[in-house]
Amino acid sequence: MWRRASLGRAFGWLWAAYAVSAYGTGLGFGAFSVVAIMVLNASSAEVAALSSSGLAIGALVAVPLGPWMEFRAKRPVMIVMDVVRFAALASIPLAYCLGALSFAQLLVVSIVTAAAKIAFTAASGAYLKTIVPADGLLVATSRFESTTWSATIIGPPVGGAAIGLLGPVTTVVVDAASYLLSALGIIAIRKPEQPPNPGKTSTRRWSDIVEGWRYILAHHTLRRFFFNTMLVNGLIMATEPLLSVLMLSHLRFPVWEFGLAFAVPCIGGLIGSRLARRIASHCGEHTVLRVFGTLRACWPLGLAFIQPSLAGLVIVMVTQFGLIICASIFNPVFAAYRLNNTDTDRHARVLTAWSISTSTSIAVITMLWGLLAQLTSPRTTIALAGVLLLGTPFLLPRHVTMPKPASPIPPNEESDLSGDRARA
């Protein structure tokens, strides 16, 4: 019978750190765009450039971080990246109070936080595998996934209300503070970190910088998942701003209905992440990755059929709910699979390469789809994304290589893995 697993105090603190930063990010969702529009009177082109340039340039800045992190302790890297994000975000309300805030500052902060996020994600993924046994990774990644979706449900509506009551930089202050609290949570972890492989050198060469991509492309199943996730994430995210234009500008949906259309379906993320482990245990990871990897690509085409009525609102909510529940089942199972199928001395480089590629694909496809929408219409480009998504399941591997057997846990570590509650 399925029962709640305990993954130890170290994971408990990591989960707490992740949760506080996730809720801070949820509250600060869209804050840069709000500040750019309300404070700096930025145009729609400048807002789009702020979003896509931050992702693309931040990803480029993060390229050398993978090999830099690989042979270093991961906890200090995570702490530093949280402090960097705190300092960068805190500079915005400070400049606002001094009357010195500029679009250039917002762009720099966007780039710095994007690069720091990639580095933190890679370091935390590599660190997670050192504190959680292989058979506990799916539990851990499912908890991260459910935390992400609960923050997505609660954060944006509360953040919007806070901006309305207290001003445009309010949620930036909260988001900055959340990274400081996250750093304190990681500092509170007392379990000694396993040292990097002493047989490896920390000297960086060009070959180290591209090692993450080389490893992914040489691995048959990871390679196919890599191209699949880049294309799926890029096409889904590229439709988000176009859907906003279609619903708010063309179809004249009230703002509250628009917010409702995206907030309610996020409940599917909580449901899916809770079910992921049980479904994987019952059907097998291979089946979950194939079935839900396919299903998550089938929903977005429905967004091309929105109409200005209650029926149109229902179409958006049902489509988004189906997409989110399938993605939230696929994501934690795949995250655990990727960790279990990556050599320990390549975790940071592989995860960094993956994050950089995903961020870049989202930025490039978003800019391209924005241009296509200018030449055609938002509805046409949303439909095109939906049709292309239907072809992405062909990139999924037909046979999923099962994880290598995990090495036994040293006796002195077993007690640490059966302590408290877990983290994300």
C-alpha cells in the first residue's frame, strides 16, 4: 500500500528553501513587465524584449557555469546564487525609491537572475541526488512539482492584489526577500556534503563547457527527450503572450475572467504531481513517459478555437487543465529518470546544458511566433503551434533505458534518510 515517504532532514530544509523561493516567484510573477509598463511607460516591444532577452542572454551567460560547478561543493553555489538574486532584485525597489530606475537596469537584473536561476537549478539537482537515494527521487521531484503548482495558484492573484494596494515594486521586494530566506534554509542543512570526485580536475577547458551537450547527444534516450522537451516547452510558452493578446485585445475578455482562466487550471498541477508516483508505480516509468509525454502535446491546439463567450472561457480552462495535469505527471517522472541516468560527475554540466537550451529555445520561438503573429494573427500562430506540437511525440524514444542500479547507501547515512518530511 502506498504511504508517505520520509526523505530526511536535509531534504526537509531543501524543500523549505525551495518552497519559500517558489512562493516568492509566484507572488512576483510578471513583476518586471508591470514595473516596466507602470513606472517606465515601456512599449509592448520593450516588454517583449525584456522577457525574451533576459532568457536568451541569461542562458548565454550561464554557459561556463556548468563546468565551474561540476567539481565544487553544490551547497555553497546554491547559497551564492540565492544571494545574487536577492541583491539583483533588491536593487529595483532601491532605485525606484531614489527615482533612478531605468529600463537598462531592469534588463540587467533580468539577465542576472536568469543566469543565477540556471546555475541554482543545476546545482540543486546535482545536490538532490547526494541526499536522496535513487528510489526516493521520484517522491522528491513530485513534491517539488506540487509546490511549484501550489505557488502558481496562490502567488499571481495575491501578487496582483498587493501591487494594486501597495504599488508596482511590492512583489519585487517580496521576491527578493524569498531568495534571502531560501539561502538561510540551505545554510541550515547540517548534513555534510559528499565531496566532488577527487580523481577529477577542476581545470576548465572548452571540452568541459560543451561536455553537458555532448553527454546528452551521446545518450540515445536523453537525446530524444532533449529535443522533445525543447520543442514542446518552446511552442507552449510561445503561445502564452499571443493568447493574452487574443483574449484581452481581440476577444475583449474581462481581466478577471482572463486571470480565472489561467489560475483555476493550475489545480491540475497539484493533482498530477500527487498522482505521478502512484501512476509510475502501477504502470511503470516507461509507460508514463511515453503516454503523458504524448498527451501533454495534444491539448494546446484547442486554444485556437476560443470564442468571446462563456463557452470560450470553458475551452481555455479545460484545455489548460488537461495540459497542466499531463505535464505535472510527466515532469517529476522525467526529472527523476534524468538524474538516475546521468553519471554523477556530469550532473551539473548536463543540467546546466539542459536549462540553457530550454531557455534559449523558449526565447527564440517566442520571438519568432511574435513576428508570425504580426504578419498573420494570434489565432493563426496559436493554431500553428498546436499543429506542430502534435508531431513532437515522434521525438520521444520508443524504448526507455532503465536507470542503472543505485549503489548501496553507507550505513552511517541510512538514518539520515529516514527522518522527517520531505521537500518538493
